[in-house]
Amino acid sequence: MAQEQTDYAGQFLGDMNSKVRDIEEKQKIARDRILLIGQNLIETKEDLNKKMLELKKDVETMKQTLGRLSSFIETISSEVSKFAKKEDLEILTKQAKMFQPMDFVRKEDLKKLKI
């Protein structure tokens, strides 16, 4: 009977020992996974920070470009009012056609021609 108790105790201790090893192995795997997840999280955060920084730079560049473009448009719009209208140009063209300076002769030129 003492032998049975020893075998039973040994078997019980062996079972407990294997269960403890299984639990330790599962704990080690879980710890490794947690470390890997933590590393991935840190890498992902760093990548996102880099991308955010690039986006901020792009947005700032776009703001500057938009500001310059807005200033340019304001300058052009203020200059447009100074341009001649099409109707005014047509009137000036008609007046220039009516006034043909080559048709006019000076008195001196006429006297030279009569001679």
C-alpha cells in the first residue's frame, strides 16, 4: 500500500509537473507574443508619425502656394479694370482707318509737284 501511495504521489507530482511546464510554456509564448505586438505597435506608431509629419509639410506647402496664387489672382483682377475694352479698340480702329495720313499732303509738297 505504501508503494501504491508512492506511485500515486509520484504520478500526481508528474502530472502536476507537466501541467506546470505546459502553463510555463504557454506563459512564455504569450510573453513573446506580447513583446512582438509591442514592437509592432512601436514601429507602426513611428511610421504613422513620419507620415503625419510629411502630410503636415505638404499641407503647409499647399497653404503657401494657395496664398501666392490668391495674391496673384488679386493682382490680375485689379489690373483687368485697366485694360481697354473691345468696343473701345474697335472705335479706335475705325478712327485710324478714317484718318489716313498718307492721303494728306503738305503745301510745300504740292508746290514741288506743280513745278
